[in-house]
Amino acid sequence: MPLIKKEDPEDSLDERLQNQARIEELVSDGDDAFEDEDENGASDDSGIPFPGKPSKRQRKMPPWLQQATINLFHDELVTTTSEAQQKVTAECLPLLTEEDTGIFSLNTYGLPHLRRDQHASFLRAQLERLPAQYQVIDASRPWLFYWTMAGLSFLGQDVSSYRDQLIATVSPLQNPGGGFGGGHGQLSHCAGTYATVLALAAVGGLRMVDRKAMWHWLGSVKQSDGGFCMAVGAEEDIRGAYCAMTILTLLNLPLELPPDAPSRKHGLTSFTDKLGEWVGKCQTYEGGIAGAPTNEAHGAYAFCALACLSILDAPAVSIPKYLDVPALVAWLAARQTTPEGGFQGRQEKLVDACYSHWVGGCWDLIQAALPDNSTLGEDGKDIWNRAALIRYLITCCQQPGKKGGMRDKPSTRPDAYHTCYSVAGLSHAQNHYRYNNNNQPSSEGRLTAAFNWTASPPTEAEMREWKVDKEDLVEFVHPVFVLPMGVVEAARREFEQGGF
Amino acid sequence: MGKYSDDPAWADVTPLPTDEGGPNPLAAIAYSEEYEETMSYLRAAMAANEFSPRVLDLTEDLIDMNPAHYTVWLYRAHCLFAINSDLKEELDWLNETALQHQKNYQIWHHRMLILDKLDSCEGEGEFVERMFEKDAKNYHVWSYRQWLVKRFALWENGELEFTEKLIEKDVRNNSAWNHRWYVINGREGEGVRGITDPRIREREVDFAEVAVAKAPQNQSPWSYLRGIARKGGMPLSSLKDFVSQYASLEQPDEVRSSHALDMMAEILAEEDNGKQQAGAALDMLAQKYDPIRKNYWEYRKGMLGLPSAAA
Ligand SMILES: [Zn+2]
């Protein structure tokens, strides 16, 4: 079956690929192209409820899944939005309420286990040779490297064996003028460079990066208003700001703008000049953050904004300095959907697993920005609902069948993007992340705030409350750089000396 | 052998084939011969900094095969301007391509570059509107629309009516609400007052209240109202009567919108001696009307600074 169904653009690879609103989504059910499946993909992985399953002991549902709650607030007016929402609730509810657990094996609490091995092999399969239909991702291949290396690491897999192969593969992507393009002969791009640098970090291969050239190239995308363009001549948005500051910080490049940086002509001297102010302008009347000033508030951009500010300084300093925190907290809290329990990216849009990271990851950062932890909820320190997110990811987003992988929602196919960010989201939900003031002494010229994070696993009581078995815990994910904690520490040490 | 290698017009160019970086590249794409060849000629053209009509044709070929190829788009734009190509013609070609690849970011950025140079936006509003028929929440198209409004000063060219039309079609289209906010407030920097102008504020409050009545659990108009209060210097308490139609402590079983109850809690918290009641509203949200956000509502209650934190 051809991978790209031209008659159904919504489902086709290139359409999904081009939805860059979420940084860049990439469909990657690669093995489909090799296997013969029928139209509906109904082979071994159709997720048909197992008929012999004993009808479940009536479980007590959490409050947001009880019938009385689900019955609340059904406005009569039908619109495109409400129809789409109704459809998604209908496909999720049987899975959420465990009426339909498919063929999954269940944990102590009756929820499915994390299918760790299947998801890992799904990710590994993305690195095999891809058929010609994948031409449409020719400009986004670095993402595939990042999603697989990061996703595998979060699942507890060793990826260092990919080091030599990855270094060789990305060498032609590095441009003499600095940065990485999406492929050989392509212009350097913030997204491709971010993804490549992070993938290299994950395998311990950062040494192949030409740091001095990178510094020059980053100077060429810094804008006089404080923000960053994605590439020379391309759009300016908040992804650029986050990607550029991540690259700069991990590689310990000088904060000072290179002499040939165009923004110097407008009086800027540092990469950080006007940056916090520019990020602040992206907060909208809703309280959330847009990709660029005046656009619509969006979960992926909220993460980019908070992570970027958390590179500039301690979250408790930089976030309240540039953003209206209560408005943002209210906006973020409202993104968790009832009854699904995952996050939506925008107001009145649908739940989607990738926001488990984009919005889920915001909580680590914003909770660290609140002045006084004692004002956080009575029985804990969280403002959000971890148990609901875990349930959504575990029951609705795991692809059944031997191929594994994780997906946006039950009616979609798994891909590397959603697998990586679902597992990262699971990590935000399962683990605790703390910012420790002045843990790292600031070193010459380097922004060190982002290196001050520590992580800890949930307590036994929390695992019971969130219905998680120990064997289903995933690795810690660095709240700013979205890499394993050890990888970030290794990068910090590797370039501690600075210079070129 | 191939379209370009067989073409005498390209005989002077030595193609640069793809460097895979070694014998075992990761996630290597088995390019079609056509794509591989065209890319090889593009690399050669870019290396030589060639801007010519034949390069334009080449980029068109590549965009047909891979519309997400940002390098090709950027190079094409560069080329169009360098050789003074007919930009109207470019727009015609873009119109066809856009309908096929609506979710592509590059195409909208490219369109922006072209229109900026053309210095005319004739027919553009209608074109964008047609795009919304396929997906009325497309982020790139909305961001393009904002650019159009600003670049060609279309603030008062029916733009407000346009948002009204889309909101009428789907009152839950938050992108249309955001655009409405932009149309009204996007010129504050130039001294044109938006919701800080009392007359405009009143009109917009009415507009949002009518929308709430259609579907009280739709969050978009509630956020809009809150935005007006926050940015427009209007006390939330002026909405109390309106909000109490949807949520009131006197009728705790008749709440018609969790967003109304949330706003009521905020209104009460601002009143003298209202904190206790605000706490009660937040309890209702945590326990009955919005239990998924129990932690958030408790956090908000904690912020009230009530004497005894224990509920
Ligand atoms: Zn997604």
C-alpha cells in the first residue's frame, strides 16, 4: 500500500509533515511501506478488544472519568469543533475506562504496562533505509535522528553504539559557514541544527561540531528586535529563540555576537540582547504564548518560551520578569482535557499526545518559577494532574501489536515524533524536577542556569496514586534541553573551557 | 539518462551528487532517480550562485516532489528577485500549489515575500478565505492573514466583519477570536486605541456575551472577556451579573459553565469579605464541576490566603 494516499490529504505523509505548528511533525510508520496491510491497517495491530477477557470487575474511576462528570456541560450548539471533539471523546473513553484494554498486559492497577520493548524497536526501525516516499522528509531528517536517540534514551536504551554512524551521517549536513541543514547541500536551519546537536549529544558525538562556524552562523540569524530567524531569510519565531539558545549553551559558545552579525548594526552586542523582551511579546491576551507576537497561543510555543527563559536565568527570576505568570498558569492548566486527560495545544482544539511534552514539560519550568512552593496544592506540590496524563498516554496512545510506537490519539498512526514526546511526557508526569539555586557556579561568559536541575523518582505512595508500576518508570528528561540528565552534564563538562 | 543530464541547456553544469556520509547512513532515503538528479543540479547551481530562468524551473520541479524543502523555497525567492521575474506569474503558480499543500509553512512565507515585493494584495483576502474552508484553524494561514492586514493596512477593510463571519460559522474557532483581538488591538503601538477605548470595549463585551450564550462551555469568549478585563482596564466585577447567569453560589447545582464558575471565583476574591465565597466556588470546581483540575483549583484557593487552609 502506498504510504502517501493522495486522495486523503489529511492522512498523507507530506501533509502531516508540513504542520510545523508543533515544531515539525513527522509521520514515520516506516515499516508500513514494507508490509502489506489492508486499507484500514487492520492486521495484527487493530486493537480489537480481546473477546475472551473476563468482563471487568467494576473499577472505581477517577473523578474526571465518572459518569456524572462526563455528563456535565454539553452545549447543544453543534459546530465543526464540537463534532471533532465528540468523535475523539468517543474513541478514547472505552480505553480510558478500561472497558477496552485490547491485548495489553495490565499492571498492578489494571492499566496497561508501558510497552517499552515494542516502542524501542519501533524507534530503531526508523533508522533503517527509508523508501522513496520519504523524499518529502528530506529536509527534516535531523528530527528523525533526535526523536529516535532521545526516545530510545528515555526508554532506558543505550544509544552510544550509534555514535560513529550518526557522526558520519550528519557530516555532509554541516555547512562550512556553520550550522546544519536538513540534508546535504541544504541551508543551515535552527530546527535542523537543534535536532542534530541534541542527537549528537545523546550519543556523545558533539566533538564533530564546528563550534566557531556555528557561532558565526547563529550570529547571522539573530534579529535586531531580539528574536531569531529559523534560517537566513526565513521566518522569525520562538522556536528559533529556543533552538539557538540551546545550541549556544550546550556548546558553550561566546554570548558576545560575532563581529559580522547584522544585528550589531542596530546596536546589539550579545545573543541575549532584547531576547527576554521579545519572548514576553509573544504572550497573548489568553495568557498563553504564541509562535510570534500577536499570533494565537499554542502549547509548543509555550514550552519554547519557558525553556528559552530558563536558559537566560533561574526560572524564578527570568519567567516572572518577562511573563504574566498567573495568566500563563491558568492557560496551561486549562489545556488538560476532560475526559481524555492529555493536553490540547490550543483552546478548543483536540487532545494530542505530543503536548504531553510541550505542555507537560511547561509544568517543570513554571512550578520552579513560583515564588513560594508552600502555596502549591494542599496535598502536594503540583498544579496539574499527573495521573490523568499517565492514563491517557498508557491507555490511548500505545499502538497495539508487535510494531509498537506511540500515537497522537487512538485514530492516528504511531510515528517517531509522537513516540519521543509521549515518552518524554510520561517522564514529566512520573518524575520530579527541581531547580537548585546556585548549584553551578557561573563560569566565564556561559549561561549556567539550565545546568542547575536535579531529578528524582516518585515515591511509593505517588506511584500508587498515579497507578504506575516500578517497571514502567521511564528515565529522567532534562526539563530545558529534553535530553537525558547525564547527557546534559557531559556536554557541560566537555565544553567547560569555552574558547575555540 | 535523466531530464537534466540529457538536456543540452544544462550541459555546462557538473551535478553534485548526494553525499551520504559513508557506507551506512542512518535513515537514508532511497531517493527516486528523478529527485536525486534534480537535487544534484540544485546543489551545483547553488554552489555557483546561479540565478537564472533555468534555476527557477529546477526549483519548481523540486517543490513538486518535496514542498517542505525550505532551502529550495528560499533559493527560489532569491532567484526570482535577482532576475526580476514576473511576480504575478509566480502568484498564479503559488495558488495552485497552495491548495495542494496548505499546511506547508514555506509556501506562506514565500507568498509573503512575493506580495511584499509586488506591493499589492489584490484578491488576497478572498484567496485566504478559501484556504479557511479546508481548515479554519490553520496556524500558518492565520499568521499570514495577520501579516497581510498589517502590511497593507487592511484594519478597517471588512476585517472585523470577517472575524464575525468565521465566529458565526464556528463560535469555538479560537483562531478567529485571536484574529479579532488582533484587528482591534493591533495598532495600539501606533496610537490607535483598541479595547482601552470605552466604546470599543463595550461593543466587544457585548459580542463575547452573545457568543457565551450560544455555547456557555466554549472557552474562547470567556478568555476574550478576561483579556478585555486584564488589558482594557475593566474591573471583572462589572461582569458579575452576566457571569451569575451561568454560575452562582446561590444555585450550586445549576452551574452551566465551569469557566463562568472560575470567573465568579475571581470576581468574589476581589470583593471585600468575598474570599470565603471565592474559596467555596473553587471548591465546587475541584470537587464537582472540573475535577481534573483539582490541584489547580486548590492552588488558586491557597493563593486567597484564607486564615485556615484546611478545607
Ligand atoms: Zn501531535
